[in-house]
Amino acid sequence: MPPAIQTPPAVPVAESKAGWRHARRANSLSEVYASIKVPAADASFWRKLMAFWGPGLMVAVGYMDPGNWATDIAGGARFGYTLLSVILISNLFAMLLQHLAAKLGIVTGRDLAQACRDHYSKPVAMTLWVLCEVAIAACDLAEVIGSAIALNLLFGLPLTWGVVLTILDVLVVLLFQSKGFRVLESIVAGFIVIIFGCFLYEIIVSHPDYLGIAKGLVPQPAVVTNPGMLYIAIGILGATVMPHNLYLHSSIVQTRAIEQTEAGRRMAIKFATIDSTVALFLAFFVNAAILILAAAAFNRNGYHDVADISVAHKLLAPVLGAGAAGAVFAVALLASGQNSTLTGTLAGQIVMEGFLDLKLKPWMRRLITRSIAVIPAFIVTLLYGEKGTGELLVLSQVILSLQLSFAVVPLVVFTGSKAKMGVFANKPVVQVLAWIVSGIIILLNAYLLLKTFTG
């Protein structure tokens, strides 16, 4: 029998008036809130880590979804290993931001969407909600296209049919959700193992230049001075740090039944941060592996203009001389798309419930978001085929990149506020780093917007 859901103590009046406009609302993801037991404070490190292990993997999915693939492939094919440093820096940004998202959820009992609704005026909160829904639709679009391409590569299924079939994963998600949150986490972990194993194989058969990889991890001035390289670098940043992951993480950390005391929260923050940081290292390996594979297979052999997933798949086996390379690549893509479906469903539910204080049945929420993604993908695939879906995939990443600032800035504001966070407010060094990261994201996205509309 699952443990009884624990409701956190009511917010003291002083805290409510000082930090938030409203008293605490309904728990985030109330059906699974505090549903996973954690050991006592005197338990071993590993027992506590295993209890908190899981949300980080679900967050890491967003950092290796199909939307990342096109930018990583383009970066590796065109510039070799040089942009590895951008993937590394993006992941370091992500580790900091996900730490802040987890801390917000653990300390306040609010996810980021609820916190925005409670802090901002209704017009501002509704604007943030619309922007976030657009970002989730863009992310869902990447999942649809990625899964459809994978089905086409593996089974020869036409892209249009592949797009339509992705609607069926609504039923799969509903089945998983009914089994409990740990089941969802285990499924996500299984898909990540598949993706990790596939790219480990690809790295081995591609025989990359390991000295070149080491050099690529060191930032080069050319990343900023070369306009073409800078553009792809911004695309990698936008595809790596996903805005919906901040909403997701601030909610799913609350599935642990922690003690609602300062000591209990400190323990939860510590292990949630370890969980997400280790998981994001796995995501870094996958993203780096895609770029390394493109550099070793395409850049080294003179194929500098490969930026399309389907083209990359077709070239892998003949270029590398490994017959399974293309199939393994497609299996990893399919696993990535299905994993993103699970976490995207949760993110959509969290955002709608948090901003609107509105609950929809999971199947209806998923059907709405999936339809928003499937319809344009189906039309573009029908009219323009592979080329159109590739361009749509890139567009989805531009949309995600532009929305990122509207999630990051509120997160930094909230976690830096002593009125909202009390003793858990960001230390000055962390707050300065967080604002530097936010500033870099805002400036790069402004540049991306300028380049997108001026050609």
C-alpha cells in the first residue's frame, strides 16, 4: 500500500505576507506528492541517495531529447570538436539552474509555476504561462519529429504515419502514470541506459581523435569571433538548457516524503543536487557523444554540411564501415523521443496546474499538447517531407531558447529572496553566479533573435 500523502504544514502568516501574495496552494502533482518514503537522518549516505535518486534522471531527459541532436550534429560536422566546450559550459549552467529549481520546490513547497502565479500580477503570470505553453509545444514538436524520424529510419514507416502514431503514446503514458512515480523513474532510467549504451558503441566504432576531444573541451576564442560558430553555439545552448525542466524539477522533487524541518530540507536539497548533477553528467556524455560522432564520421571525412538527422543516419554506416552504426543511432533516437514524451507530459501538467490552478485529466492534457505538436508536424511533413521536418526541428529549438530567459529570471529572483526562502536563500556568491548565467542567456538569445530575423 503506498504511503499516505503528507501535507506540509501551513505557511506562517508572517511568511505568507512577506514572501507571497497567497497562502500555500494545492500540492504540486498532488496525486504523487510525498508518495516516496525517505530514510531517517541517521541512515547511511547510500540509502539516502537511493531514496532521492530519480528526479535528476527525469530532468536529464530534456538535455538529450531529439531537439539537441540536430545542433550537435551540425556543430560536429562543421567545426569538429571545437564546440565541445559549449556543451560543457551549457551543462554547467544547467547544473546550477536545476539546483536552484530543486531548492525552490523543497523549501517553499511550490513548483516554479505556482511561485510565479503567487508572486506576479495576473497579467504577468498569464503571459509567463502562455510563453511556457509555447515552449512545451515546441519541445513536444521535437519529440514528435524525432520519434517519427526514428520510426522511418528503423522500419521505413513514412514520416506522416510516424507523426500520427506518436498520438498513441498518450495511452502508454497513462498506463505508466497509474503504476506510481517510481515506475516512471525506472522506465526513464531504462531508456537512458539504452541511449548511453548506443552512443558508447558509436564512439568506439568511430575512432575519434581523443587529443582533439581534450582540446575541444577548452573554450576557444573562435566560438565568439566566428559568426557561424557562434550561431550554432547559441543553438546548442538553447537546445541543452530546457525551460520546462526548471518547472518539472521544482515539482518532482516534492515526491519525496521529507521531514518539514530545516534539517529535513537541508538533507533533501543535498541529495536532490547530487542526483541532478550526476544525471546531467550522463546527459553531457550523450550530447558530447553526438558531436564527437559527427566530428569523427563527417568532419574528418569532408562532410561539413551534415546537419540533418536522416542524412547523418544514411552516412554513418558507409563512412564508419560499421553496418550496425545507423541502426544503433536510430534506436537511440527512438528511445530519446519516447523518454521525452514521459517527462514532457509531466511538465505540461505541472505548468497548467501551477499557473491556472486548474486540473485536467491527464489524458486530456496530453491529448491537447500532443495535438498542438502533431498538427503542424503532420502538415509540414505532408507538404515538404524530410527537409521541412528538419527545419521545423531547428525552429522548435529557437523557440525554446527564446523562452528560457522567462523561466530563469523568476527562478533566480525567488531563490535569492530571504522573504521567500528564509535561511535557504542563495548565498551572495551563488546569487552572483546565477545572475551572470542569466545575463549570458539573455544576451545570447537576443543575438539569436536578431540573427533569426535579419538572416
